[in-house]
Amino acid sequence: MSLKTNTKLMNNYEVETPEGFKLFDGVGEIEEEVQILKFTLEDGNFIEVSTDHIFIINGNEEQAKYLLEGDVLETKEGLKEIVKVELNKEKEKVYTLLEVGSSDNSYYTNDIVSKNCKFLGSQSTLIDSDVLERIQFSDPVATKWQGLLQIYKQPVPNGEYVLGVDTGKGTGRDYSVIQVLHLRDEFDIEQVATYRSNQIRPHEFSQVCVSVAKYYNNAHMMVENNDIGQSVADSVWHEFEYEELINVDPKGLGIRSTKKSKLRANMLLKEYIEKDRLVLYDERTLYELSRYEEVRPNVFAAGRHEHDDTVTSLLWALYFVITDDYEGRTFENKDIDNEYNVQYGVWEDTEIPVMNENAEQGDPRWTPSVILDDDML
């Protein structure tokens, strides 16, 4: 989102922040009218912001568009639950403060912690900022599970797909993310779906991974096995016996993120995006790429108070094309047996194909349409 900056304010203008009153440079006007979200909190306080507005919650940045009823906002009085989210029908002009003098550029708006608007990457980002600015994004053609799964392209018969998986702990901080890529050929790859939640428990997340993989023609799966990710890799392989899990870690299941492997994955991602070999549709992915920067020589990560789970899952999905499991493939999938086949795009909002928990141990059969428990979202 581009900004048009008004006349710079004088030094005697200050704004209240969590660190006290601080100077700021000016007021930026968003060039185009935008859609507005209204958030009402449990204490009756409310705030109206653009869908791209940034809140600071528990030290992390969150865009307004990803917040739901039941989530929280950080206020002067502590965390307050969002009890109502409304999307205004009419678009409006909006403004943002520029270069607020607090350490993280945050300030209070209606007693709620916000951050001044920045979007496109700096010169230290992995992907060139001019490239990020050129990328055109699309709205998903379908969403499932209250928007946690966003589908940009439905699976096509005989298409080859790969999932990149990064696992969070489900405690409301780091996110569990799935990136789904369609491998049309080695140099023509397309992002087709994303899943993102910071509330789902690792075991339930492993079921989601298998289910999404089944939906996309029994897709290959690249699971980062660092920390809690190991439990997801183990569950996918041993409990659900999903044979398309790609194991490139000589010491275990999945893929291990090391300084060497992650640098190789970063350079691969940079090459594919900047040479237009990888088509992206998801706006959240761009947002995180614009903040994914070199924090020390040859080490890339999200900036302070940022998330990069969407980027890391994308790294491992793309990494598949340089594994031994990919070499020599013809992109012609084996036909899926009828009992395993999913009809494209027919899921109900509360349905997901998950493993049949009543099946005997070792039985690979799965149920293509089972109600997903609410506590799994």
C-alpha cells in the first residue's frame, strides 16, 4: 500500500505510545480509498481501521484482516477480547502516522496499540523490493475453516503438488503454516493454497497436513522437523502412514533446518521469485517476504516483532525441486484409487478429509469427508 505524505509536522507535535509521548514525522494519506474494518472490544471500546492496519499484540505484528472474533487486541488496560468484527460496505480514505519515535514505531489509537504503516521491503530483504512491488495478488477462490485455509487454485487431475510445512506450538504466538505449490514443471511453479493458524495443536495440525495433501492429489510433503515440527513429521509418517512425506534428514523424518540448508533454500527462493519461476497469489506471503531480511551475513529472518512462518514453509515447499525425490520425475501422477479420490472443491465449510480414527492399526484407508472438531481450528 503506497503512502502520500503530507507536510511534515513540527517537533512540538507528539503522540502517546506505550513508552510515553513521542515525536513523529508526519501524517501519511493512503492514495486510494480502502475497505474499513470495525473491531468492538469486550469493554465497549472500538476502532475502525483499514484491512492492512497493523496492531501490536504481545510484541508481535498482526494485520487487521487476519483478526477474528475471540482474538485479542492490546490496550492500555491490557489484552481485551474482540467481541465483534464488522466490514464497512463503503470504502474510505485513511491516514497513518509516519516514523513514530517509539522503539518499535507503535502508538495508541483509541487506547489500542497500533504501528505506523510500512509495507514494501528494504534493500536488506531477501527478495528485491522492486520485484515484490510488481507481484499481483488474487483473492482466494474458496476458504475453509473460517478462513484458515485459503485456496487460490483447485487441484487439477494428474497435477503434481508439494506441501511445505512449518509448525508452531498452538499457543497463540508462532503460526503453523502450510504452503501448497503446483509443480507444472521445474521452472513453472504456482502457489495454490495456504493454511495459517497460531491456535491449532501440533497433533491436529498433522491431520490437517495429511488432509490437505490428500486433497491435492496425494501431494508430496516437506515438513521442517526442528523443535515441535519433529512431532508432526513423526505423526504424519507413523500414525497416519502418509508415504509422500519427503525425508531428507539422515537422522530422522522430514527436513532439518540448518544454517547451510536454510541458506540454500533462501537462495533458491530468491532465484525463483526474481526470475518469475514461482507465481505467488497470497498477500500474507508478500507481507512476510517484505519483512524477511538479512539479520547478519547470510542469515535471513523476520524483523523485530514480525512473523516469517509463511516464508519458511514456502522455502521448504520449493526446496523439494532440488531433492533426490524430485529428480527424474515426469509430473505424471499415478491414478488415485476411487476409494481415496476427493472430488475437487466440494468440501463443506466444516468438513475435511481426515484419517479414519476407527480404522485398525496399519490400515491406510481414510475418510474423505469428516466433520472437523471445533477445537481443531
